[in-house]
Amino acid sequence: MFKLTNLFKFAAVLAVIAVVGCQDRSNIVEPQGSFNSELSGLALPGVTLDSARISVYVGVVSGQTVNAHRITADWAEASVTWNSFGGAYDPAVIGSFVANSLGWRHIDVTALVENWIDGVYPNYGILLEQGVTSPTIYPSSEFATQDWHPLLKICYTTVAGSQCVTIQRPLAGTVEDSYIWQLYPNEIHGGLDRLWTGNVEGYEKQTLLRFSMPDFPQTAAIGDFVWFDENMNGIQDVGEAGVPGVTVNLYDCAGNFIATMPTDANGYYLFSGLTPGDYFVEFILPTGFFFSPQDQGIDDAVDSDANTTTGRTICTTLINGETDLTWDAGIYRETPPPPGCTHTIGYWKTHAGFGPQPDFVTQYLPIYLGTPGGVKTLNVTTASIAVNVLSQDVYGVASNGITKLYAQLLGAKLNGASGADLTDVAAAIAAADLFLATHDYLDWDGLTRADKNMVLGWQGMLDDYNNGLIGPVHCD
């Protein structure tokens, strides 16, 4: 049986610890940052808890196994007693160590600390016990040598990297510790410089430890969605699905690369654990796709924010605790027209690079509407001129027969340039070109009825060709 007179040997034993114990100090990381005295009880967005470990220093060895338990009721160092505590701990052992030599002993409490942080359990600390066996003694947080105070070391990761913090009185945070003794069930021992577990004078002693949680960094998050924009309107419409596997990069607004990730199975992404500040997102376009028009509509939550050329968003400022889920990208698949079929003038107008669709027109220019060298021949040299012709609102109006002929003739020549067979309309094209070499849309009102019917005949035949009613099949 351990006699009370052995207490007087404690100081002598600690003189030995001063030599032996300091050799094992290298694994203790000094504290960083500031700390709260109470757990927040909230999950940590963007913070991944990597490890948590409670350490106590064995000052008097027993050779016994010491078990750790989760405490289930509140207590205070200045008032806790055996009776007031009332055995308020979970019987399940969360960790243990053998007190068979002087020095540090460690208990992995990662899962428990995560439950504290997430609010699964309140932070009432842990209890150390070894039953009614030969006792073990440890320096408490009141002990003169600070290095031997009990401590909790927590390591965690954010997008900025990994770091560890140590909570140890009086370096950082709040630490409560005490032992309780069955022999004197109403005595308070919280102010003493030692902690006990095991049998003393035939009655059990237990140690109570409670550490505050670090003040984890305030973080922010940015993200949201990449979707298949089926109608290419730059707005997330009902039924349009997300795109998995799209690479999304995050930069600060100085242009420094921060992080990258793919969209998930449903097209979503989220960069979390960010230091508040200024950021932008870059979407990497998959092969064969194009970005939807940027900033369409009035609702930022459902529009496409990617620049159609660079795939980058504008800069935005994230504040403490903010999660901004308004940064999206619409994409669509568009392939060049297959050879051998025809498209309408509407197709060529919308594929001239001025809408969400790519420019398939410029590659076939210039195209002459009229015999080259003709006095009134219209030379279509740019996609912009092509759109004006196909829109039938610049070179006359839609009621003007020559204006309509311009549009259908240009459409037929674009179809021919893209591989469609022009045999069935070759004569009409040649006749129209010859006519347009000496006539333009300003001449329409002065034409005879016969000439107007002739122009409308060419225009109608070319319209039928472009719609696939004569000649090759229509592409659609």
C-alpha cells in the first residue's frame, strides 16, 4: 500500500525528472495564435483536424496501465470533489498508456476533439484512472516547472497549409486540472501541484483534465457550379445538368495560384479554408466545349461568370466566415458543320461569333455577292458584314427582294464552302451573281415586274436549297 509519507519523496523524484524528463521535450510544439477559453461547439468550415494529443508527465512511476475516459458533466477546478463529480465519465476507454518510466505519456484524442468541435459532445475534458492499483503521480498545471504541465497539442490543415498549436498553462489557452480522492470525497485538490491516479491508503484517486480549444482561423469559401448550358443562354435553366471533372483553379487577385480541384460528380466545386481576401476563379474548358455568354440576366446565382475567352471570373472580396456560392460557368458542346449538308441562313447568322456559338463563318470568307469586279458587287470580307447581310436589316429590309437574295445567296455559298454540293443551284448562283454585279438593294423599287419575279425566283430556289428541299440533305 502506498503510504502518505511517500508524498515527501515527490520533490526528490522531480529532481531526477529534471535530468531525465527534459531529454523528451523535443516533441512539444510551442503554441501559435490566440485561444478561446471555451469550445465554440461549431464545425470548422475549411479546417481539417489532423491530430489531437493530450500529454502528461509521469513523475512517479507505477508500472500500471492508465486509462482515459470522456467526462460527461461539467466541473470546475476550484470546486470539484469526489462526491460533486459523482463518477460522471463514459466507461469506454478512449486511450491508455503504461506508467513504467519517467517522462511524457501521450493519449490520442483526435476523434474526441473533433466531436467537441462539431458539437457532438460538450467539452468537459477527460478523466485518467487506473483502478485500485499502485499510484502514478504527475506534475499539475500549478507545478513550478512549466515544461511539465499537462498539455494538448492540436494539428490542423487549411488551404494555406498545416500548423500545430499547443495548449498548456500558462503559455496559451485555459487548462483546468485536479485530482479527486475517494478517501476524502468532499475535499478540493484543484490548487495542488500534482495529479494522481491509483490507490492511496486503500482508496482510489482519479485525475480530471480539461483544455480549451484553439481560436481556429477565421476562414472563407468560394465555389459553386459548372453546368451543361443546353440552350446556350448563359443561365442555369431547370433540367440542365452539372458537368463533372472540370478543372477549376483559384488565384488571389495579385495573380498568385492558390489551389485547384475538379468539379464533383454533380458539377459542384468549393474552395474552403481560405484566408479572407481577394480572389478569382478560373475554369479550364474541356476539349470540344465553349463557354456560355457571361453575366446574363439579373440573378448572379444562376448566370455564367466565366469570361468566354479566358475562362476567368472577375475578382471578388471574401470576408470572415463568408461562403460565396455564386461563381458558375455554363459550357456547351458545338462542332463545326459536317460536310455535305446544308444549313439555313439563321444557322450561319448565329455562328458568326457574335452570340454564344463559335465563329464558323470567317474561315470561308471572303465571299462575293455578284460577279467579282462588278460595279455593285458586295464583297463579304468579315463575319460582321456576313451578319448584316444575313439579318436583312442593313443592306435594305426584309421586304426588299434583292436584300433577300443577298442573304440566301450568301447562305448557299457558305454551304458550298463547307462542303455541300452546289450542282442543283449552280445556274441560279451564276445568274444571280451576274445580276448583282450591276444591281444592288437600292435598285429594287425601280425594277420591272419581270425582273422582280426573276430575283425572287433565284431567292426562292436558294432558300429551298439552304433548307434541304432541293440538293443535299439539310444538316438538321
